[in-house]
Amino acid sequence: MRNFKLPAAAIVIGLGTAAFADGHAGGWVLNGEQSVVSFGSIKNDDTGEAHTFSGLTGSVSPDGMASVEIDLNSLETNIDIRNERMIEHVFKNAPSATLKAQVDMADFDGLAVGESTVTEIDGDVVFLGVEAPVYMDVFVMRLDAENVMVTTQSMMFISTDELEINEGIDMLQELASLDSITRTAPVSFRLMFSAGATQS
């Protein structure tokens, strides 16, 4: 498994976007209220902290084109000033990051209620004008006839190099007077999809 970047991860997130379309002509729509992307960071070598993005929108079209948009302003690090600094210095006040992938719907046709599968998905994350490939193993379960859950199957690690955000991380470290901030972050996500008309 290769390394990715911070918001991507986030972002990463959703890609696996439940590739289930089992006969639903309208495709699948992400339920943002029930979906979340999480990532961790370590400062000063031994202090770990957890962060989340809750502002997610997205869909999977009937032909398997998956797209998930992450509202970068929905970042929650549990410290207000850190939220503000990350949005300003790392995200450069960009409104969102987008994850896109082409999913083979045939892999999921016939998945019965209560059944699950694990698959690897390739995609791209677009962030601040940088487009980077992402790869992830996702666990997908059909909860009922209308709803599908997609989660990370194993730990993903995202590098700050690939999305070119090291300068912003350097600024955070300086502002917070920290000795270090790790440049690789563990990322996980839970994405809930429902049958319905896909977004245009």
C-alpha cells in the first residue's frame, strides 16, 4: 500500500465509495450526516491526536463513476485555533478537495442484504490544483435494499509530500512552537450511501 496525503485522506476517503449499484438506475448518493473521514497526527514525537472532516457530499453514477467532495472548512481538530491555522496555512482557504474513481459495478452486483466484500480501489484526489493517485482497500456491506456502508479495511497512511503541503505543516509547527509534526498521517473513513438520483 502506498502513502498518500493529508486531506486526500480525507478525502481518500470516499473513493471506495460504494460501488454498489445493484440495479438502481439513479445510482447512489452519499449520506453526509452519517459519513465521516478521520485522520491522526503526532506532535513532538509522542503526542497523538485525532481529527475529522464531517462535511462530505458525493455520489456513484450507474456506470460506476464515484465522486466525493470534502468540505475543508468542516475540519474538527478539537482546538479552535488549530482548526483556523490548518484551514489557512495547510488548506490555503480552499473550499474543498475532491476524490474521484471509476468503480467496476459488476464486482458488487448480486450482493445480498447483510453480505459484504473487500476490494481495492484506485482513484485520484484533487487538492489545491494538485492531482494525486490514491489506492485503498475498502470493506463494503449492503445494509438493506437501499443502503450501503463503505469503510476502510486496513490502516492507510498519508504523506504530506504528495499533495505538496509541507510548507503549511512547517508553518503550523512554528506557530505552535512544536519540536516536530509527523509528515505521515493514518487515515480512516466511514461512508454511507443510499439509492437515489445522483448529483449532476
